[in-house]
Amino acid sequence: MRKIIDLRSDTVTRPGKAMRRVMAEAEVGDDVFGDDPTVQQLEMLAAEMLNKEAALFAPSGTQTNLLALLTHCGRGDEYIVGQDAHTYLYEGGGGAALGGIQPQPLELEADGTLDLGKVEKAIKPDDYHYARTRLLCLENTSYGRVLPHAYLEEARARVDRHGLRLHLDGARIFNAAVKSGRPASEIAAPFDSISVCLSKGLGAPVGSVLLGDSDFVREARRWRKVVGGGMRQSGILAAAGIYALENHVDRLAEDHAHALRLAHGLAAVDGVDLDVDAVRTNMVFAEFPADRLAGLAAHLETGGILIEPGKPVRFVTHLDVDINAIDKVIDAVKEFLE
């Protein structure tokens, strides 16, 4: 069979033989009753790696972010979030639909941060005319960009000043850790809660973990049941998450190097508009002539290369894309445009 080069996302990875083996051999129980030992092992491992008291395994990052909103906020409360953040834009409005929680979106800055001065201005006064601002949500990485650590510490100071909580959509926190050279626990330290995806760059087939202190996770576990996230013999899935955390963190540097190679190669092709200096982790954003974009996607697909047409096009590297695949993509784009 022809090998497909899929650059649409780092969620498209397939578990390899070693991961499938640990899944098949996983010891399981009923996690809703709290007696699946492999889920417990995963939760303890994640909590240890991020230096938090407790963790909760859930089916998806959308759900772990939702659980954080439901746990931190009540009906009629508000969270401040980036206009283009995943928690606001790509999760179906779950906080509003299921929790009656109002989002207050703000435009992201060029480096992926939220202007903390604008955040403070958006915090509502203690007046019953307004929703009660309870939470600030940040994202790291943000479109492949790593948030500066000094910024995270300043965000902590600002929310403390106003009595808010701080949540991190850390779906790709390990990409941020590998790129910055800081332990993931250090990046997580300023936050009351963190959502970490196991099925993106880490390569597990399913699952995310939500981390925080013990009281927070206890309440989030109740909300997981409410929204239908309680799974039974989910140790089969948790085993893949353990394998990913133990084997696939350091190798994220390969994805970053492949993304940079792809960026340099595409930037050299006439008709491609791309800022190589903006490539930080495993994402490359490139603009193509509008009248060629649809044709480009179709042309690449005939060669076994999948992209998601957009303005810009996002190319995402991951463990199923090696250096030979990167060079093949560059050549295919060059062939089409030239």
C-alpha cells in the first residue's frame, strides 16, 4: 500500500507495534468505579511529570477543557480567552451550551499571548449587571508558538490581583517544553489547571489528561460523569498514554526540525509566502496564490500527500512524517507551482 503523508494535523498518527502491544496487554478494571489500575498509573505519571497533585483521564482535549470551565465557573460566570484560541473557537461553544458560561474573547497578539493590560480591562466589576469574571484561559503552544515563561508568571500575578483562576490549554505543552528547554512542570507551575493532549504530537490514539489540585480534580471527575466522559475498561487507552509520555516526549525535537526543514524548502519556492522565523515547533503556515490553492491540494493528494486547504495552509509535522516525506512534500509543491 502507498504510504500517505498526512500533514493536516498531529492528531492523525497511528499507534505503532510497541504501543499496540502495551495496549493489548494492559491490566484493566472499571474506571468509573475507580479501579482501573492502568488509568490510575497514567494519572499518577501525568501528575508527577507536571508536578500537580492529581490528574484525570478523559476521552479528548475538548472534554478536559470543558471540565476545567465547568469546575472553575458557574452559570452566569465568564472566562477570558483568545479570539482564536482552541478553547473558544474550536470546541463547539461547550462552556456556553452546557455550562451557561460566557466567553469574553480578546484578540491574540502576534506572539500568541493575550495583552494582559487588555485582560485586566475586560475583567467585569463586582456589579450584578455583569457576568462574574472567574477565569483566564491561555494556550501553549499557540499556533505552534511558545509563550514566554516570564509572561506566564506575570499572568499568574495579574489573576491573583483580581481573584481569578488560571487555566492552560496545554494540548501541546510538551512541544513547548522541548522547544524552550524548560521542564513541562515549570511551564505548568503558574496554572491552577492544565489540559494535556496525548493524541496530538505524543502519538496516542485517544485521550487527554486534566491536572490540578486534588479538590479541583475531584470536582472535575464529577463533571466528567455528567458530560458522559466516564469510560469503563479504559486502561487499554491509558496504556497508550503511558507509552507516549515515557517514549515520545524527547522525540518531539525531530518534529520541530522537520517543520523547520519544510519551512525553508517551501519558502524557496516561487509563489509561496512564508515567514521561516515564525516556525517554532511543529507547525508551518504558508500562503499560496488564491487561484492555485484548491488545485494544490488536489495535486498533492494524487501523490499521497494530504493538506487542509486554508488561508494560510497549516502543515503539521508528527512522528509519522520522516525527513524523506518532508523532501517529497517540498518537491511536490515546487512541481505544482513552477
